[in-house]
Amino acid sequence: MAKWAITGGMFATASDTAPFVTGSMVVEDDRIVSVGGELPEPKEAYETVIDGKHRLYLPGLINTHGHAAMSLLRGIGDDLALQVWLQEKMWPNEAKFTAEDVKWGTQLSIIEMLKSGTTTFVDMYDHMHEVALSVEQSGMRGCLARGVIGLCPPDVQTAKLNDAMGFARDWHGKADGRITTMMSPHAAYTCPPDYIERIVQAAHDLGLPLHTHMSETAREVADNVAQYGSRPVAHLAKLGVFSRPCLVAHAVHLTDEEIDLLCRYDVRVSHNPGSNLKLASGIARVPELLAAGILVSLGTDSSASNNNLDMFEEMRLAALLHKGVSGDPTAVPAAKALQMGTRDAAASIWLNGVGTLAPGMKADVIGIDIDRPHFFPRSDMVSHIVYSASGADVRDVWVDGRRLVQDGACLTMDEERIKFEFERRYEQLMGAASA
């Protein structure tokens, strides 16, 4: 059995009882054996002993909503409202995407995520076989779904649904359990009601959760009322979406009654503050969601609407934004923001054994360099993680006890090749777009 340790480190556990400990951490195979205190055995008992001086270790960050391949569209549709951004910039270009585009766009995003401390991500897109292969190669975790848009003829709808089911069936539990899958109708405004019902039935048949965009903009809500006679929450509830374990992205425009309904069905919410701000979609009622007992996590959305995949930025935005709009400095404390990016995120996507640094948990660990000016004084390291740190501070990353990033360099992905291939795909895509 592979057994290694870190000594002389600081550890932010993301737990309620001991949010911060010092000393050592021992890992055996893919699990944490101990955190804090002295090494339980002499150094000779370990395959490797890492000096944790000037490092703060925390659970790998978990990004609960995104579209990794859309890195190819970063910066080409800024400062636009969501529907304009989608219809005029995103969908026309995405229609040209090939499996190769998705492969290299995803791999660039995986490098960006790993090097900034994200060890697990949720992805909803097309050509998901390429996404899964990239996750498998990288060593990180992925909760993946073939996103389905139903604005197409019935035979195409059926083909997309069959593709989504086949992908979910083929990849669930693969890559040594690092890949899980979901079923994902894109949104109520892109999927007819009868099609959503078919996707819900498929989720029942496969025993899988559902993931969808919901109530992202005021226009989406108003259009749903005009078209179907109800707001998205009631509409999706009627179609059975909440009869399965469900994670919804955004949930910006909610009433008190809708919050109560989501709580009743144990629907989880992925809060995407950066993307929602950039697209002027609004500010989700996160303090009210938390007060109702709803599990809230954090996501970046795509790097075409964010425009980066830095989860430290999302934690900071979540903590600051809700203080500013509520007038309550305790609305989302730093410790809660950290949990939303780690422990609560793992629970939101039904991952057991992930999200905290504790004995018996998976060794998904990141180390940040705290020998930098913005980490002094050593007053409150959880505060520093949320209010001072950024993805650029990450130096080391492990998933399942396997080291994926060492001193800022990816060990499992060829970064230079990926950047070269990515640029080539981008130039071809933009050439096709201008032709």
C-alpha cells in the first residue's frame, strides 16, 4: 500500500467542529488516515514525506456547474444579456463544434481548473465521451451529463436522448469511480414539456440525478409564464423533474413559495455569482436559500460567461456579494463560503467521502503557497482563503491520493501540446465563423 505524509503544514478541513488544524496529514492509497498532530509513525514508515512549510492545505475545490469546452468562446461575446449572448454568439458558434473542439476546449479547462485548485467539476455539454476521456486522463473527478436541447424535430430529440442515456450508462462509475453521470435537460425554455418528461423517465430508469438551468433571468421566468402559464419552478415540479434527486444551476429569480418548494423536494442549487453578474442575470437569494435549509454550492459556469474557472473567486464573490446587497455582514461568512466550495458542493452532487480533510475521506487535497504578502499576518487562515487567496496561489494538487499538480505544473496533462491544439482549433473555428 502506498503511504505518504505531509509534515509541518496547516490544514483547513472545511468541517464545523475543527475548521483549522496544524501538524501532519497521512494518506494511505486514496484515503486520508489522519490530519493534525505529530506523525503517528517514524518517517521511515512512509514512501514520501513532504515538507508542508509555507503551505496551507485544504480540500480540493468542487465546481458544480460549467461547460468546459466553451473555453473556446472565451471573450467573444462579452457585455451582453443572456438571451442575446446565447442566440447571437454562443449557439451559432457551438453549432460548428466538433468532437475535436470539445476535446481540446475541455482539456484546456481541466488544466485551468487543476492549476487553480479545482479537483471535481460538473459538466453539461455535447460530445461528452471526449469530456469523460479527458477527465479519465487527467486524474480529476467529473460529474458529467450530456446536455440536451429539445428545440429540434422529434427524431432528433430521440437521438439526443438516446445519446445522453448511452453516455450516462457507459461512464457512470468509470475512471476508478472518479466519473459519475447525470441526465440534463438544458432548461425549460429549450426543452418542450413532453421532452422533459421523457428525460425524467430516463433518469428514473437509470437511477440517476437530474441537472438543469432554472430561473436564471427575469425574462426566462416571464417567458415561461407566458408560454406555459407558470413560473419555471412550478413548471418543472409538474413535469416530475424534482421527483429525482436534482441539482439546478442559477435559481436567481425565486419567490418565498418557490424556495419552500425547492426545500420540500430537497433540490440542490449551484450558485454562479460571477457568471450571473457578468450577464446581468441578477443576484440569487442565497441567504434565504441557506436559511431554508437548501444545499447551496458554487459554480463558475463556462469561461465564456465568467471568464475564468477560479473557484477562489466564486467563494469570495459569494461571501462579499450577499453582504453588499443585504446590508448584513454575516449573510455568507467566510467559513460558509469555503464549505459551499468544498463540503456542501460534494453533497450537492451526491459524492460520498469527498469535501473535507478528515480520516477516512478521499485524499482530494490542494496546497496553496502562504509565504506571500497577502497571507500575513497569520490571523485567520479561513478568512485568508476566502478573502485574500486566488487560484494563482495553488502549488500542489492530489486526487485519490495521486499527485496531479506539483509546484504549479500539471503532471498528467501535456499543457504545451494542449495550448497548441487549442489555438489551432480556435483559429479554425473562427475562420469557419467568418466564412
